[in-house]
Amino acid sequence: MSRQHSDDERWMDSARISRRDFVRGLGAASVLGAVGLSFADEGMRGLRAVEDPIGNYPYREWEDLYREEWDWDSVARSTHSVNCTGSCSWDVYVKDGQVWREEQAGDYPTFDEDLPDPNPRGCQKGACYTDYVNADQRVLHPLRRTGERGEGQWERVSWDEALTEIADHVVDEVQAGRYDAISAFTPIPAMSPVSFASGTRLVNLIGGVSHSFYEWYSDLPPGQPITWGTQTDNAESADWYNADYLIAWGSNINVTRIPDAKYFLDAGYNGTKRVGIFTDYSQTAIHTDEWLSPKGGTDAALALGMARTIVEEGLYDEAHLKEQTDMPLLVREDTGKFLRASEVGLAAGARDPEKVFVTVDGDGRLRAAPGSLGNRDGQHDSEASIALDFDPQLSVERSVQTSDGDVRVRSVWDRLTEELAQYTPEFVHEETTVGTETYQRVAREFARADAAKIIHGKGVNDYYHNDLGNRAIQLLVTLTGNLGEPGTGLDHYVGQEKIWTYNGWKELSFPRSDQRAVPTTLWTYYHSNVLDNADPEMRQRVETAIDNDWMPVYPAERADGSRPDPSTMFVWRGNYFNQAKGNVAVEEQLWPKLDLVVDINFRMDSTALFSDIVLPAASHYEKHDLSETDMHTYVHPFTPAVEPLGEAKTDWEIFRLLAERIQERAIERGVDPVADREFDRTIDLTTVYDDFVRDWETGDADALTDGKAAAEFILEHSAETNPPDSDERITFDDTVEQPQRLLGAGDHWTSDISDDEAYVPWQDYVKDKQPWPTFTGRQQYYVDHDWFLDLDEQLPTYKSVPPEKGGDYPMTYNTPHGRWSIHSTWRDSTKMLRLQRGEPLVYLHPDDAEERGIEDGDTVEVYNDLASVEVQAKTYPSSEPGTARMYFAWERFQFPGENNFNSLVPLYMKPTQLVQYPEDEEGHLYFSPNYWGPTGVNSDVNVDVRPTEGGSGSGDEQGDSSDVPNAEEDSQ
């Protein structure tokens, strides 16, 4: 025995404590401490001070225990497939075949020494994902429903039984011509593109329908495609540090962007002024230099008031407005339409003279505006230019001679300044409650800053008039020319909306270029029979959008005018049923139409509970895949730390096996190929497996039989990881070694990636002078579509009264993103629940609670005309009065009864988001999945709150809100 061990033994003997008792005492310490007893009270009085802990330290036995506990057999690199934009690289530690710990990898390569270190990245949720790997709610075997949907009655079946049942159903539907009644819903490819592509690839081959997701979640900011012709393009978060002035507007960074919040905090140390605009005193507001608190849904009024200050005081960037925006373009006073070059004889040589616009030069002559859609080759044309060889006038009001005669025209700029004149300080204060001097000072500071940026969040998107809010906020960066340079822009991060390796992912997901896709909000609205109860105008607009093919709905209308119901739904990597707006209508109207709902899942969530067959999917630590986000410019992998638990399989393997079984059953049943009604092709189920595993680029058979091969395919076929003009490339093994910074940017991004600076968007247009992908070829703030003109929304404006939803009740209902989950993932995590109160909560301002006789911890009922939900009340002094806030995504089975947080929310849409513009060409606004389509709406819903019978609920056990130091706080 060593001298040190002898010392340890003598110490244990003198204290009369065995090693086992010592360890047992350590375990008891946390329990005893919780009830106020001292650890020493339990026989540990023998502990004595150590004068020299380095040279003479007798308490060494714990080191062996520590070393044994922190030992491992292997380490794998992985991450978490959740819709959070985090995309954080983690090391996963395995011991005795079990995943038992994860740790932030911390090895992102630095590309700019002037920026804060990109390491580490992670959050408290990722740090406990190990709990999910072996969780009780883990699905371990294929399950078939035996009771009613939602009852939780299941029987275990074999993979062979499950796959055969699904395959026979698919063969039946395709042979009956109902292939477009088969729907596939899965969200956000960037968080795990191989897993996304697994199902969409098969559905594409059998003629089914892929669903959008970005606008369905109300994540898509519709103002961006309206104004900039792009879904979203953001600077990576490291660029926040380059800003001199930062406004976090409805984006609660410290809660919903935890891995990136450091850049926002570090910017303050760099001298950046940080302003927060949130309805509540949020977790981010407490770290800002200034907090503005507009009333919910009044963001457009505040932004337009700020814009008026910038314009009136001459703080705008005139050169930027003239070259980069539609402000100099002329609009007819009689029709409200843009003056076209064809009307004044200026369209010689244009591809389409009706789509060329007009401005006036410094000498008063009419000039065709360069870069208009009619004089370029489609929406994206890198060969065209908006560079000016004349100086257009911003302010124009005059008559012009047209083919229709003499017509009065005004510039967009003059129309905008007229609109802004309405937003007087008195009006803005009355609508928003923000102090007049405060918001005007912030507007001046923003305009005068060398580099100013707005971080725009989902808090604005949840409202009915979200497009107006987006457009008004965007106007601030446009007026001040804060685009295309480091530290500038409007960054909108909600969900991992864009995928860097787009081309490789697209080719993997959709081997047949012809694909069926549908806007999920409209599809759900239509098949939930909401149209039956819509007002006549809304019904007419929806029908017009469908009839004009502006927006598709599947199944398609048949030759006899009938339209079948959807019959089949595959859901994987998402929780459609839980997240559905209009939850009541979905359950009562849509779900009964579906003959088969298949959920591929690693846990039993709400969608799984309401499915017919549940297939066990591998967890995030049990598969090969990739992970990306637009919040940084790296790609890194999932690798299997352990084999899938139970009978679980990876998403890629599940859909590959299903394709194999469909092909086998089709051959056994002797089916013939089916002619596709819509596309010039046939759907051949007798070759669907061969087509699934074949590399359609090279023709190699069996090239894509596993997830790692699929990941390599994505990397090989993407400009970001295999640039066509370089010998460099990134392989999957490279990403396992450490995260790899991307080598370039594909043509779906608006700037290139520089070796030594953070990615900043819009440089293709601002610096290289390519036309913006809009109708006018410029940042477009005036929209002359008939529906925009009818509704007086041709310019950014403010509308204070949305359609009344939920009934005539005094409180507004808000369901923001919370701190302790990513959507519904981790909502059932024991560790995360212990950091809250362990059950669904509604947050109330103390004045609202007192008025209703509600105390903190009471069980209450939140209700409106649609439904009622029973939850615990939490008083929240940081909230705005008149708001009932429930952080969203609690699972249905976590509420008493059958309802959940979305049961109170109706399913409704805004008609301006159904248009195509121009109507005859996909040149600006047109349906493309996750680019343009009607958004789901969560807010603008009325409710009230009352105590349940019996009054007090779990409050006596849980204590006052002050006892919960980590209470969730979020933005609008």
C-alpha cells in the first residue's frame, strides 16, 4: 500500500467512517441540505481542515471515484436535430455501450481574430439529451393502434408486419390514382438534411406531396419575400459584434438563441449600443442599454414612427434609395399601378415591355429603370445590373403623356412620405404607449450609427398583420442604407430556415425534378373545412388563389370537378398534430379524413399518440447525418455513438426498407406503372427501391443504401463543400475531425463567404449591382397587385384592428418560444421540467390575476369560444397587463382533458399572402415551399382566465413565483 493510501486509511479510521459510508454520506448531503440539515450533523464531524492541500492532502479517496466516473470507452461527435438554429457540435461519451454524457466540442476553427471565439456552442437542453436516449417515452418497437386515435392503446408488431401494411396501402392509393392524397410532413432540412431527405425522396418517387413548414410555424417573415424577393438571408451571428448599434426587435436572444447570445453580450463590451424592443421585460431586455415596450401587435406603428423621424430630419441615405430601391419609380394616380415603360415608349428591346418601370432623371426626362423584371432573364439574373448612369429624382409629382392619354404620376418616395406623415408622435405614442422622445431618439441614433443592425424575431411574425410589421421594420435599414456591409442589415433567425448545402440536399430529396408541394397552412385550412365558416370575401379570395393556381391544394381537382380528401400522412422529425393552429378543427375535421397516419419517431409525442402506426426512429446519437445553420458558416456531423436502441432504425433505413417493401409488394401484385396526371412521367412502384438507392447523377446502383453515403452525396453536390472552381472539398470524415467552415456560398445566397470575415448578406445587389429578385429589381416597398391595392397595403402601413378571433374577451393570448424546450422536444424532459414548475403554466400580470381573484399557483381555466384549457397560474410582473402568455409546445397529454395550448387558436390566414405577383410569371411572389405562402398565425386571439372550481391548485406545493428563480421569460 502506498504512503498516500496509508494516510487515507488512517484518516478514515480516525473519523470512524468507511469508504462506503463516505460515499453514502456524499449522496445524502444533497438530500439533507434540501431540508436544512448540516452534512456534519450526520456523523461527518471528523472532517478537519487541510493546511497544505497540495503537499499534504489526506482526502484522496474521492479521486479514484471521480476518475472511475469520468472514464469512458469511446467518444463520438454528434449534435441535436432540433429546430433551434443552434447547430452545436457535441462530443458524446459512451461507457459500457451506453451514452451517458455529452460535452460541447469547442473546436470550431476561428476565421477572424477580431471577433469573439466561436467556441463553445450549446445550451442546457443539449446538455441533457442523453436522458432521451434511454427515456421511458422512447419508442422501441413498431406499434399499431388498437383503440381510438389518441387513446394510447397499442399493440407491438414486427417490422415486417408494419412495413407490409404501409406498403400495401401505398400501392392501393397509387394504383387508384390517389398518389397526390399521400402527404409528407417534416420540418427544416438544415438541422439534419439526410433524415429530411429520407422521406421526401420516397414520397417524390411515388408521386406524393411534400409539405412546407417555415410559414406554417409562423417563422417565415412574409415581408422579406415581398420587399427583397428572398425567403430570408442573414448575417451569421458573429457579425453582431461588428455593429455599432443593435436593436433586438421581438427576438429574445438570451432565451431562444442561447449558443449565439455571447455575441450580443460581447458587443456591449465592444462599445455597441443595444436596444431591446419587447412587449415584456424579457430575459434579453435586462441586458440592453435601453428597452422599448410597444403594445403587442403595434410594431408597424412604432417602426413607421421611427421612419418618419429619419425622413423628416434628413437622416436617410439618398444614394442608396435612388439606386437600390423602388422609391424613384413612378406610380399612376388613376390606377395606383406602376407606370410601365411600354406606356411611354421606353421599352425597346425589353423581354417583356409590360414589366419595365419608369423613373425621371435630373433633367426631367423619363427613363426606363434598369433591372426591371421585363428587361432581365427571369427572377435571378446575375448578368443584368441596376447600376445607374443617370441621377434619378426621388420626389416626383407631374403629368406624363401615355398611350392612354395624359396621366398624373407620383414617385413611390412621395407616396411613402405621405404615408409616414400619419405617424405623428402623438399617434405613435397612443397606439404603442412608447414615449415620443424615446423612440425618436432611438431612430436618430440608429440612423447616425456607422453600422446599425436589427435582429428581428418571431415576436412580430405571430400577428395577423405580420407582413406589415416586417415591411415597416425593414424600411429602417433601407432608409439608412444599412445593408451589405459588416455590422449592418436585418437578421431574422427563426428556425433553421435555410440550408447551406442546398443543391446537394435538393438533389437527394427530389430525384425527380417535378415535385408536388403544398403550403401547409392553406392545406390544413382547406381540408379542415374552415372555408365553410369563412366570411364571403375570404372564401372568394381563397377560391380565386386556388383557381388561378397561385397556391396549390392537393389532392388536385379531378376532371369532373371533384377533389378527393387526403388519405395518408407521413410525419417524421416533427410534431405536426401538436403544433397545428386550429387544433380543434384539425382533430375534428381533418384527422378523420386520413385513412393512415404513420409517425416515425424516437419518442411518443402528440402526433405519435394520434397516429395509426408508429415506427421507432434512431435518436440523434444513433445515426449519420449533417448539421448546418445560417447563424454560422460551419458544417458538422451526426455520428452514431451507439447502436439504435431496441428495434429502432435511422430515418434513412426506415424509408429505404419501406421503398423495398413497396417494390416487393408491387411486383407480387403485378401492378402496372401509373401515368402521372400533372407531369410527363409515370409512377412505377416496381422500381421504387432501385430508384431510391440509385445515384441519379451517376447512375450508380445501390450507391445510397445508408445515411453516411447520403451525407457524402450532399457534400459532393453542393457548392459550399465542393466548389466547382476549386480543388478543395469537404468530406464527411473531415467534419468528424472538427467542424468545417464552408468553402463558398451557392447561388441561393446573396453574398459569398470570405476567408477572414463573418458572412454578411446582400452584397450581390448592394456591391455587385445585380438586380434584387423582385418585380422592380430593387428593394420593393410598393406592391401594385390588385389585392394589395384593394386592402390599402400597397405600402408598409399600420392596421390596428385585426379580425376578431376567439370571441369578445378582454385578454390577448400569446404563445412565444420558451427557454426549456425546442418546440415540443424537451417539453417532457424530467430535467427541464424540474427547472420549471413541472406542468403547463399561464403567465399573468399581477393586476390581471388580482382582478380575477387568482393567486400564484392556482389552477385556472384559460378559455374562449373555441375551447378551454386547464393550467397553473404564475404571476409575472414583467409581463404587459392584459396578456395571457403560455410558452408553447406543451404536449397534449400534459394537460387535463383533450385540449392543449393550440386549442384556443383558430386557423386563419391573411389573403395578401395567397397572391402571385406578377400574376403570369414566377418572377417575384409565387408559391415555393418555405419561400412564399400563407403563414400560420398564433396571436391576435382573445381569451379570458378564471379560477377553476375549488380555486387553489398546486400553488401550495409549488410556492410563490419568487421561489422559481429560472422562470421563463420571452419576447412578444
